[in-house]
Amino acid sequence: MFGYVVPENAYLYMKDDTLYKALYCGVCKSIGGTCGQVARFSLTYDIAFLSAIAHNIVNCDVEIKKSRCVVHPIISRPIAKRDKLSDQLADVNVILAYYKLRDDVNDDGKGRLRSVFLKGGYKRAKKRNEKIDEIVSLNYKSLFELEKSGCASVDVACDPFALMLEELSKEVLGKFSTPYTEKLFYNIGKWIYLIDALDDYDKDIKKNDYNVLRLAYGAKSAKELLGANEEELRFLFEVIFRELASALNEIKFYFNRDLVVNIVTRGLPAKTAEIIRRINKNA
């Protein structure tokens, strides 16, 4: 994915900070074991969130032990033990990263070399999880077609990425998937697509790449976009945050839910405010 789904550290309990980092390292270990060492560099913190919520919802206990790894060979650190779920999420991470690189190549030709390095790990992940690859492939195809057509509708442009997250959650959670978990992941996907469009607004204009916010509002810069439409954009994000909170309240957790609540109700709004603040400051 994109690395936007992170906690708000100021409100993160120490126990949850330890869990979050351990889960991140655990998925990294799984990537190395299932897709090869090169593929580990595709890891994002978004997958640590997916690991936290998935383990919790399916009632899969997380075993944490201090150990060393290839990336941190000297000082041991808390690392979640590999399990079936973390190995599956490792494949999700690598498949998503590979298609993101292919999308970058379609946009401006960049990412071609990195996609070549990742291709071996991607093939291994696809072989184990063809359904996950199919979900990502079909939704990225829909997204590419919308972008190629110059879609100017924010809701329509967000839909393929949001549906992709929803469908991936159903595949990972299995029998534990509910309409509320689907709603949660759909809106996380929608938020990721929108916040990425806002964050990359000036870069996309400079490169003449597709950006739905540019087509929807016609602003020549991120400064102009916020100057004329900040209230409306904040409202779009607030609607998503309300949907997320509503879904979260209905989801059954088998153990500690503090980390997930922090990320969904504090981390995402904080990241949104950070990007808006940076645009206003630097403009």
C-alpha cells in the first residue's frame, strides 16, 4: 500500500507500541521466509495494522519473543512469531507492492527496476494465494481504466481501491468477516486513495499524472485546492472517519483493541491533518 495507516504515537500505550513494532517485524520475517529477502524491502506499516486487526478478529494469539534479524543483526528486539496469518499477510504485502510498482510504471515510467527485483517474490506469493492476486489485479485494472478515461468523480475513482481492501479483508478474515469489517476496510481503502491524491497533488500536476482531485476541482496547485475547497475536503474525510468509527464499534475483538482504535480513530485523522497542515505551511 502507501504507508499512511499509522498510529498517533502521542496517544499510544507502551504495550501497544511494542505490539505494533513486533507485528511489523513479524510480517517482515514472514516475507523473508515466504517471498525471499529482497521482497522484505516492500514492507509498509499498513501491513502491521492489518496484522493487528486480523489476529485480533480471528482470535489468533500473538507470540512475541526477542530475537535478531537480517535488518537488525546486533540488538535483539521484540518480534511476533511467524504464523499462518502473518505468512498470508506477507503475500498480501508483496502482491500489493508489486501492483503498486506496476501502477507507477504506467503513470510515469518509474518503478520498473524495483518491480523487476520484486517479481520473484511476487510470483511466489501469487502461487500460494491466487485469489489475493486476482482481487488486486482486477481492482487495479478497474482503477487504471477509470484513470485512463479521466474520471472526475471522487467517489467513483476511489471505489476500486476501496473495494480491493474490502475484498482482501474478506479473504484474510474468512468466516470472521462481517458487514462491519467489510465496511471498515472499504472506508480505509477510500481514505488511502484520497489522502494519497491530496499528498501527491503538486507532484501529479508537475508530471501531468492522473489525480482525481485535480479533475474534480481544477486547482492549479495544492495551495489553491485547499484555499478554495479546504472545508469541503475536510468534510469528505470526516464522513469517512464517521463511517470508520461506526463500523469499529460493531466489530468483535477477542483481546486488546487499543492499538486498532488508536490507528483508526486517531492515526488516520492525525495523518490527514498533518498533510493539510504541511500543504498550507509550504504553499
